[in-house]
Amino acid sequence: MAKVYVSVGSNIDRERNVERALADLHKAYGELEQSRIYETQAVGFDGDSFYNLVVAFHTDENPQAVAAHLRDIEDAHGRDRSGGKFSSRNMDLDLLLYDDLVLEEEGLHLPRKEILEYAFVLKPLAEIAGDMKHPVTGFKFSATWDQFDPTAQPMWPVED
């Protein structure tokens, strides 16, 4: 079984949509390992703040099937893809890692490049996979986070 890591985000009805995403992922894949939920300002556009987190689970599905399943979950909850990459979204599920697989094909890039670009992806990933090494850089995610400038992309944990 492969261990996969998925980022979960929402800036439209955030609490409800994150809860729905987690429920659907649990139903499809079983037990989830989960980071804390972080609130972050929208990046690349003016919009409401996001809730972001990372989850991990084991699966027998290949990476293409996992990515398709994530897209199906988004679609089932009314994901609108017409706004482009930098736009508000009710649910955003991105496959970040599939074990240590390095894959470049149309529509699927592993590891996902956003891991090294955005605090809202790297910090929660480092929280639950700190000792794991990035399949390309070879650096542990915790060490990569330690080198990241957290002031460039402010974020804060969401309190229960």
C-alpha cells in the first residue's frame, strides 16, 4: 500500500467544506492522519482567507486513480473551476505525494511543486511528515520548513 499526502483547502463556507472533504476522504480511504487546520490569506488574488491542512492515508489505488477520486470529491461538492488557478474555491484537494514517487505527466506532477512554494502546504506537511524526505531535494520536510520564511506568507492555527 502506498502512503499518500493530500492538501485540503477552502475559502468558501470553510468549516463546512473542510468537514465534508475530511468525511469523504475518510469514507473512501479509511483512517486519516491529519495536521492542524491553518488559516491563511488568499495568495495570488483578493479573496476571503482559506482554511488549509494536510492529510495522509494508505491506498492501493495508483496515483492517477487517487487524483481522479480527489477531483470527483471536489465535483460532488460543486467545485467551480471557471475562475482559474488563483480564485476562491469551496473545496480544493491536491495530491502532494505518493510514497516517494517522482512523476511528470499531463495533469499530474509528483511531488507537487507547491510543497516548496507555499507555507500553507509545507507547514502542515512538515507537521505530519517532518522526518520524511522530499523525493527530489532529499531534504526532510521539517528542515525545509525551518528554512522557509514564515513571515512571507502569514498563517495561524485555527482554534477548536
